[in-house]
Amino acid sequence: MKKIIITLILGFSAILQAQNTISGKITDTKKQPLIGVSIYAPELHKGTSTDENGKYTLENLPNGKLKLTLAFIGFTTQNKTINLQQNETTLDIILDETAFQIDEVIVSTAFNKIQTQNVMKVEHSSIKELQKKGTATLIEGLATIPGVSQVSTGTSIGKPVIRGLSGNRVLVYSQGVRLENQQFGDEHGLGLNDAGVESVEVIKGPASLLYGSDALGGVLYFNPEKFANANTFKVNYNQKLFSNTLGSNSSLGIKTSTDNWKFSARGTYDIHSDYTIPDGNRVTNTRYNETDFKTGIGYSNSKFSSVLRYNFNKLDLGIPENGVAEQTTSKKTDYPSQAIDNNLLSLNNIFFFKNSKLDVDLGYIANDRSELAEGNIAVLHMKLKTFNYDAKYHLPKLGKIESILGIQGMQQTNKNSGEKYLIPDAKTNDFGIFGTGNYEWKTNVIQAGIRFDNRKISSESHGIIGNEGYFETLDKSYDSFNASVGYKTNLAKNFILRGNLASGFRAPNLAELTSNGVHEGTNRYEIGNPNLKTEQNVQTDLNLEYKNSHLEFFANGFYNSVNNYIYTSPAGTQINGFDVFDYVQNKANLFGGEIGLHFHPHPLDWLHFESSFETVTGKKQNGNFLPLIPANNWNNTISTDFNIKKWLEEGFATLNVSSTFNQNNVSGFETKSNGYTLVNLGFGGKIKLGKTAFDINLNANNLFDKTYIAHLSRLKTDGIPNIGRNIVLGLNFNI
């Protein structure tokens, strides 16, 4: 079967002639060949690895400048820019050993530098590293990154919070396009499964220069799973089991590539019962199941690279309303529940010219969201359709100056067909144009840019004047100019300083402009304000980073000033027995940062100690605190690397102690939260039994079954604790 598939794909590319070829040998500083080094051309979605002699070859490459990333565990990542002007190029490389993690190429910023060359500090984490922590969902894993938290509803729904900003203030990108899925509501999750995702990058701060509206607070950028190396075929299966929810996650993927064509597909099914709290009871109707399918096909030659990807995600989520009530281990959701279908289609293209290139990304998202009541009646049914386009032209390099001109846009429609309207039928149109430049000399880099955006929102009237669910006709237009400037330098050997000043904006969303009714899960009557202005912020970031062969240290500080910050405020009246909350605006300030270290003592090469502390404070102009600000957290991990004879390789064991402090800085309608400490254990590695090899990880989260309630839990008002002890077993096979 393997030979048949490869032969069929080879048939498509048989008529193609190779243009440029790079080959060479990769060694360590002792000139010993390195086996299995990854050589990857991100723009072509194409890679290979070194053989037993440290040699490699990449064929069918375009003329002009091409970026290559060379990565190998235990060695410093190198990012090479090669100017291809002849048919065959030889490139021999020496890699230096390092005790720390690989320095990854950052895709979410404009010029795709490795992190040590990047002006902006971006957190990068592979999904594999997040999964080692045994978290049940993608958002739980993200919340372990310093500066990132989550607004949660049980274990099934989580919304990212970056430095105190959440909802529409955090933009999510998947498959190179912005993810749109009615994300304005606290009870709406990401709708994104971590299967088929390679890594995530977190921009902590305004990124409107590159992404437009809704990137005021930051960006989560998910990189798809890489295609197979040229002329290979791979099958992967992984299975995870969860003791607390009696849950199961199964995922099967295949991928294959030739020199020009590449293909991948992955299917995943996730199912869980109600989660158990430390007293042994289950929180009723927190059960859920998820079906996810991702596939992609790509083609590249000497002139262009194109990748077409599709992602279908189906969620069936129970909505907890009665707290600890009926006790069951059933995995079939009860009412009320949410049924969500999300279809994401993306086309990513790069056109190569002699000294420049053009990136064109197109995306279409169809989000179908229902809230079902007893009898399978769709009380709420919204269909959101979004078309995105993004074109960036990388101009020819002028000396040491790199520059980009770009346009972006979005066309979106929302339609209701349920009994209840949360927001009206509406259309949204975005258009933005920007330019940015990067100047690098020695160890210094300056990057700056400017952008203009326009958002138009129009909605239809609905309902009866004076009644709940009535919406007036809306026709609004919002303009915004934004700019950013950043500087990076090496103060001394291994010591990096970064400073960034950037503005961002967010146009009001439909819920804030038009709400007129009891909002789901809040038990309050919310009234929108059609006269809301655009949120506009300016954030200052400072990053210090030191790294040598045994110690890595970082300190990040930020100050974020937000004009026209939108929030809900109690009106002091009631409608139909519910307290009324109005959408209002005020100036707000957020400040804080993260600090951390990674210590790798010599000669104890197998021992690692990591510690990080994060804090954020959010205040309105009148001195009152902002809502939904995460509590301070101190996270400590001791880990070891080891091998056991010939049957366990790349072994690891971790002890994590995460301390969350009291949150007493709360807004007028929030309650204070007590601090808590959780202890987590992890163990795993690659097991070899003859010719069979598989990865295993075993985690015990909340080891001592601690009873706690997270400050950002939406079940907090009902006094419902978070999940108790959870044992997670994961197996991963490559066939």
C-alpha cells in the first residue's frame, strides 16, 4: 500500500524538472556527522533530514533568496538565508551544542526570524510539549504559558486571556487565517483541536499592525503540523485516557510527500463524562464530545508554493446549569447543550520572483452554532460566514533593510434562525493597508511600521420595540491608524534587550452595540450601546533575556493604556427580575509582567529547574479594578532527562508546583478568590521493544486532589470547584 501511494503521487510530478538543489553535510564542533538533523524550508512547506553520514539534499528550489531552518535537539537552531542563482549549491554547516530548547523560527511576526533575532518577544511552545503536561484541552495547555490564562466553563469551554485581556481583544489564527466563531461570548470556546497542530506562538501585546482589529490584546498563532519529508510516507496514531472524566482522545494521521507534492490527513475523536470534584461528586452536564478532521495538500516548484487545507470541527457541549445534581458517568450530553459545526478552508500561496516574493492567504470559515433546549429545540441558532484575504509583498532588500507592504480584509455575515436572538442579523466588512520595515546591523535590529484600517458594521432590525430581543437597524463605520516601533540589541554576550512601543485597536462587537436581553449564563439583562467608540491602546514592552550553556533568565514588563475600554456596569434597575447591566466605556490601564529562569547545572546534565512568576493589574480611570483579571501565579518545575538501557530513550520525569495567589483586586460585581497550590507529576519517554517504538507519557494533575475555584471560572458564582485529581495516560505510535 505504501509503495502504491508513493508511486501515484510521483506520477503527478514526473514531468517536472529540478531547478535548484542544495546539498551538504552537517556536523558538530568536533566534525562528527549529525544524524537526523531537520532541514526545513518553511516557505515551501518542504524538508528533509540528514542521513547516517550527516548528508542531506533538497531539490526543486526557486531562484533568489530562500530561508532554511536547521534544527536538532541538543544543538542551537540556525536560520540561513541562501541566495540561489545556480543549479547546484553546496552548504556545509556546523551546529553548536546547547542545553536548552531549540530556538524556533517565529512565523507570526512579519519577517520570520528565529527568536534570538526577533524584535518582539514571542512565546513559542510545541503542542508536544504542552501535551506532556497532561492537560485535557488545548486551552488548558496554553494557560501554562507565562502571561496566558483562561476564562473557563468546566473542562470543555475555555477562552484565552493574555495579560488581562480576553474575548474579542485576543485574535486567534489557524492555518494562516483568523478564526471567527462567535468568540464574543464567555461561554464560547476556541473550537480548535490540538490534533494536527505543530506549535503555538503567543504575541503578548497589541499586534494590530499585522492583524488589524481584535488584535488589541495579543495573538495566538497556531502552526499546522508539518508535511512529511520528501519521498517519505508516515502513519501516526495516538491515544490518551483521562481518569477524572473517564475520557478518551483518539487520533490517526497519515502524510506523504514527493519533491513537489505533499499530502496529510488526520482524524480525531474526543469524548468525556462530567468532571469529578475532590469530594467525589460530578458536576452535572459538563460532559462533551468533539470530532475533528484536518487535511491538506500542497505543491511547490521553482516559481511558487501553494497549500490548500481544510478543518472540520464538531462539538457537542453540555451546559452546566444545576451544579452538582444528577450523578452519572454518561457521555451523552443533556439539555441545555451547545452544538457547534466549524468548517475552515484556507489557501496559502507564495510566489517567488528574482529578488522579492508575494504571500497571498485566503480563508473561508462557516460557523454554525446552536443552543439546544429540552426536546432538541434550537433556542439559539446562529450561522457566521467569514471570508478573509491577506496579501503581503516582500520588496527587494535594500542594503540591510527588509520591507513589506500588505493589504488585509474580511467580509462576514451573521444569520439567526432560532427562537432567540443574541445578536441581530448583520454584515461586517474590514479593510486594512500597512507597511513595515526591518533594519539589522551587527547585533542590533530596528523594526517599525504603520497601518490604516476601516471596519463597517450594518445590522437589520428585529423584534418589537420595548421588548426583549428588539434590535434597531445599525450602520456604523470605524477608522483607525496604528503604528509600532521596536528595537533589539545584545547588551553583552548572551544578553538581549528588547523594547517595543505599539498601538492597537478594536471596533465594538455586535453584542456590545446591540444587546437587549438576558445574556446566556450571566443571569443579568444586558443592554448594548450603539454609540460606543473604538477601543484604542498604546502598550510599552521591555524584555531582558540572558542565556548561557547552564542558565536562561528572562524578565518582561509592560504598561498598557486603553482608551474607550468597553465593559458592563450595573444600571441599578431590573427588567423581568434580572439586574440590568449597561455597556459603557472608560479609560483603563493594565500593567505587570513575567519573570523566569531555567537552570541546568553542570555536570548534572540530566537535571533542570524552571521557575516563572506572572502578574497583571487592571484599573479603570476612576481607580476601580477591571473585571476578569487573572490572579498572580508562581510556577516551579523540576525535571530530569534520562535513558534506561536500550528500552527507554528520551526519558523524562517532572515535578510541577503551581501556586496561584489570592485575587482581591476585583471589580464591583466580582467576588474575591482564595489562592491555592497544585502539584502535578509527569513521566514518559520513547519505549523500544525490538523494532517497535512508541512514545508514552503518564501524568497526575492535581495530585493531592485539592479543592479550589479558579478566579476566572464561570462556575465560581455557584461555588462549584474546578476539576479534581486527573490521571492521564498518553501513547503515540509512528508506523
